[in-house]
Amino acid sequence: MRAELEVGFQMFSERYLSDVALEPNRSVVASSSHTQLFEHLRSEWHFQAASDASNSTWVSFSVEFRFKSAVYNEVSELFMQEVVKKMVRAFEQRCRDLQAAREK
């Protein structure tokens, strides 16, 4: 499927179309190329049920990107950890919101 996504951090912000592949209960992969800001951008979320009986799930996340600008590629090293933290917090909040909606 195709979805419009938005990426932003401090002065950088862009909306773009992304190809999204969903494998229910296993993974979500979103990839884009040739946007105004990025040469390519790919994010992957993988889910695996925990082996214990805790009703928990292991989640792994990876992101790979390259800006069109060499300057942006250099600067991105300075704030990449903060971007990843922001993405993980947004994911965790969405999980809490979905769980709360189920419990109603």
C-alpha cells in the first residue's frame, strides 16, 4: 500500500509518499526514494512474541536513510539519537492508546 508520511525534526520537515508493506503481527516496512529531502528512507519494525507467558512482544526497529545534501548527512550524525528516541516514544504512545481503546 502507499501512505503519506511525515518526518520532521527541528528545522527539517517533509511529507512524502512511502510504500508500506505490512505482515500482520510480524513486521511493517516503509520505504521511500527520491523525495525532496531524502535520496532514500527505509524504516522497519519487526515484532516477535516473547517466549514466556507474559503476553509481551519483542519489537526491533531500524531506520536507514541518506539525505540528498552532503551537509545534511554530516549534520544528521549530531541529532540521530534524538530522532530515534522521538520515533520510539511515538510508537510506545500509540501502543498505549490502542491498549486503552481495547480496554474500554
